[in-house]
Amino acid sequence: MTFDDQEYLSRYPFIDRVLISSEEITRRVRQLGNEISNDYKDSVPIFVCILKGAYPFLADLTRCVSVDHEVDFMAVSSYDGGTQSTGVVKIEKDLKSNITNRDCILVEDIIDTGLTINNLMELLKTRNPRSLRVAALLDKKGARKIDVPLHYTGFEIPQEFVIGYGLDYDEKYRNLPFIGIMKA
Ligand code: 5GP
């Protein structure tokens, strides 16, 4: 049985409200997929999914991309168990693909301080990709500590802790089909 957004809300009383509904996500992801398909007509880009949070976004986004492409996965840790970004990126799982001379699109769930994606981009640049862009579902612009160019952004959101659509709290709630805010 699958639940819609409202049913999840009544089932999980600790969720304060839906910030972005599943319909809004579907619509925006489709737009981003079309945009990317136009931009990469003459290329076979590699989508680099940053685990774990970006997996639903990658799955939905790539199904809206009509040009040939590849996917690969990378896992990094940045929040040392707490809720503050350290900016230190530790590679837990590296890419299998060689990205030298390839067009890469980093797929991220959320950009908060920007420290994680900035460090990751610096690291991947040393492998000499032809191009490196970021597709982020969510952008907490107000929390930025370092300026990072985001080529494809789903939604700009306020500085609140969000869960759902890949984003966890204590490893749970990634399955929620919407982006929600937990009760304080
Ligand atoms: P940054 O280095 O940009 O501060 O942190 C990015 C990472 O922090 C994201 O990939 C995500 O794992 C985590 N993060 C930042 N904000 C949130 C949030 O509101 N909810 C959740 N679940 N994770 C977040």
C-alpha cells in the first residue's frame, strides 16, 4: 500500500508540515530533466549521485533525461555525526568511472553551507573532467558559507531542517514522497 502526502502526515505526527509536495517535486524534476536534455544534446554526460540522500532525485531526474547518459555513485561524509557541517569531505565510496574528459553532473539532495559540494568539486576537478556542473534538488541559499555555482536547482528553501525524498533524520524518513519539516 502506498500513502499520499496527507496520509503520511496523519501517520507521522512528528512532521510539522509539507514544504514541497510530491506533485511539485515531480513537476520541477521533469523541467530540470528537459533542461539538461537540451544542454547535453551533443554529449554523453555522467550523472554522479552523491549518496545517500540524492538517490530518489537521481532516479526521477534521469528518467526525465532523453539524451544518452551514464550514472555513477559516490558517498562522502561531511557531518561528523552532528548537525553542523565540518566542511571536511571524507570519501566513503569512490566513483568507478574515469571522468577525465567527460561531462559530469553532480547530483545532490541539498546544498546548505556549500562546504561539502565545494570540497567535492575541488577534488573531482583534479581528475580533469571536460565539464563539471551541479544539479541540486534543494538550495538553502541563506545558509551558504562559500559561494558555489549551482547550474540546476529544484527549489530554494528556508533554513529549516527538512526530511523526505532521500533526506533523512537519523537514517529514517528517506522514503517520504514529499519534503517535510519536522516539529521542533
Ligand atoms: P553542506 O556542506 O552544504 O552544509 O551540507 C550538505 C549536506 O548536509 C547534505 O548533502 C545533507 O546530507 C546535509 N543536510 C543539510 N541540510 C539538511 C537538512 O535540512 N536535512 C537533512 N536531512 N540533511 C541536511
